[in-house]
Amino acid sequence: MGCCGSDTKDNQTPNIKISDKNFDKEKCKSLVSSLPTRTQTNLQSLKDSMKSQTGKLTEKERSYVVFLWECQNIDYDLESYLAHKDVDCTPEGVFKNGKTVCSGYARLYKDIAVYLELKVECVNCYAKGYGYEPGQKFNSTNHEYNVIFLNGKWIGLDATWGAGHAEGKKYIKEYNEFYFLVDPELLIKTHFPEDPKWVLSKKKYSLEDFSKWPHVYSNFYSSGFYKYSPDNGSIELKNKNTQKITIWRNKMKDARVSCNIYLLDGNVYRQQLNVSYVNIYDDRCEIDLIFNKKGKYKIQIFGNGTGESTTHSILDYTVNVENDAKKELYFPTPYDKAKNINIIEPLYDNLKSGEKVKFKIKSDLDTVIIIDGRWNYLNKNENGFFEDEITIQTQPGNNLIIGQKKGTNSCDYMVSYKVV
């Protein structure tokens, strides 16, 4: 979380890393656990203790000790931030009070790190943190973080966002190590320096570029996702009422992805139901969206990493829709087994009884069944798709089912269409 709150076309897998050679993380964690807490000492005594105990550590290890101690011992003063109250951001004031905003985190980090003979600076920036919406314009800087000189190059870190995040009006103390020595190609997605010299990514972007991107959360990268499309975070729909968002991740089959969509109604965003459909392929996830009403929408995408049981916010967009849909659009209804099947067409609209409809399905299954009064068995063609054209026999008001055969006379329901 930053002062603004907590927590491209060059949108490829990053490959920049500060070497882990001679970096013993567990030793650093043990050392931090032995250091006095804020209530057990004063700032100068803490710095003296850190200096005496880190003298034989590498620069990266020392920088990590300071980061970890600060994240564990300093809270974000969300109450003062929301009330627009002045906060003491001096190192002495932060240490005394035990809570601060982003400037206090950055200045305390620099004060301790410099005492440990590290080269550190504080950087003012435009940040996509708490309360940010894609497409939002930046009139002034709203966050402060640090850069540190290690192994011959500058790299950023953010103890504010590493210490926790905000949920509504509540501060959640939750350590996030992603913000220790952040790859410049990733940091630039959420932190744009006021001074261009601190744009450390290989490509030198502008504030205009930064403002156009979607809101990318740290969990996007830590969960294994690495690329998204479209690159523009504020999407304008002038002559259509559908949109596809694609995100890439290795081994997508073990991922769960979901999407919440909200329509701005006056000053309140109201969640819209049954207006997204997720297809998951081996290397990517395709999220199809429908917008039947004109207006401004907020799109929140959630995903999980390998072995994670819960999903996290990974990506936000906004969508501005100019016109109401000429006719209401609908998605088929997925069942739990739908993760084994991808519906390519028909994806939008209800089915009409007596009408001829082409089905195109992608799946690892050997056989897919369309239950339309009778069982229609679809087999894979040479291109790896299940394809067939059938005349809909199901009567209006009933559902046409796509399923997987289970046993002799039963099947697992995967997707259902309403027939009108």
C-alpha cells in the first residue's frame, strides 16, 4: 500500500535478477528475529545493533535485514491517510509511533540502510495502489519508495507495499516479499518515478504510457502469469458489446481464473452476473465479456498460483461502453466439469429451437456429447476440435446440454444452453 493506498506492449516474461550468490535468506531471517523490536529499544540503538550483527553480511543480505525488520515492525497509518491528516515521516517519528505512510517507510529505510553503509535513495513516484482505477489521470505524485545500489546497478524496493495492504478501510498486516528488489520491468507497471533517471527498465516509458496500462498486481507475477492482452487498461467499446481479455501462464491447467464485473450506477459500482465466460487452455486463459448496457464498467480478474487453494487479485481493467446492445447477449452456463472443455462457438446468445447451429469445442477428452433430445456424439477432427452442425431439437424453455459420457447410460454435465 502506498501513500495512494496499499498495494504494455513490452509485456513479456522478465529476466532481470539480482544474483542470489552469497545470499543466505534464512540466516537473515534468524538475525532479524533476534533484533530488538521497536518497543524494546530506540532508533540509534537499533541501528548500532544491526551494524554490529550485519558486518560480515553481503550488501544484499544487509538490505534484506533492514527491509524485513521494517515490514515486521512498522504499520501503515491508514486512518490518518483516509482522514488526510499530517503524519510524522521523519525516521525518529516513524520509529517512535510505529506507524506511518509511504514517505515514512522510505525515509526510515534509507536512514537505517545508509548507517549500514548501503547506497540508498528515496524516489517520489506516481503509483497504482489503493483506490486506483485503470485510465485514471495522475496530476501529482502520490507515493515514495526506495532505490538501492547493488552489484553495480540500481534496483527498487518498497517496504510500504511489502508490509501490508488495505482492504476497504482496514489495514491488513501481511508481508509481501515481491517488493524486495523488484525487477525493473515489473516495478514500472505500478511505480512511475517523477525523475526520469529512476526509470530503471530497459525501455524508457513515459507517464502517458504508464497511465494507459491496466492495474497489474504483484500476484499476477508471483502466481506465474507473465503476459496480458489488451495492453490498454481503459477499453473503449463504441460499436460492439463484447470484449476478450487473454492472460498467459505456463501450465494453465492447474490454474483457476475468475472475473468480477461491476457497472457504475450513479456513484456506486454494482456487480453484474453471468456476463463473463472463462476458457482455459494449456498456456493461456481467455476471458470473454458481454456488456448489454452502456456505461462504465470495472473488471477485476482473479487467479491462483501452482498449489494455491485461493485466488488473488491479479489484473484490473475499466471498460467504457458507448451503446446498449441491440439485443441481449447471453453466455452458456458452465458446470464444475467445464474446466475440461472450451466452448469456441456458439459462445454468445441463447439457442433457437429448430435452428441449425454449428458447434466448435476444444477439449482433451476423447468424446463430447450434445444432449438435444438424443445423444449426439462428437469426435475430434484432424485439427483437434469437436465440430458439428445440428438442428436444435430441444423445445423452447428447456436446456441443451454438452457433457462427457460417464458409464453406460449417464454423463457429466459440463455446459448448458437455454433454448428459446
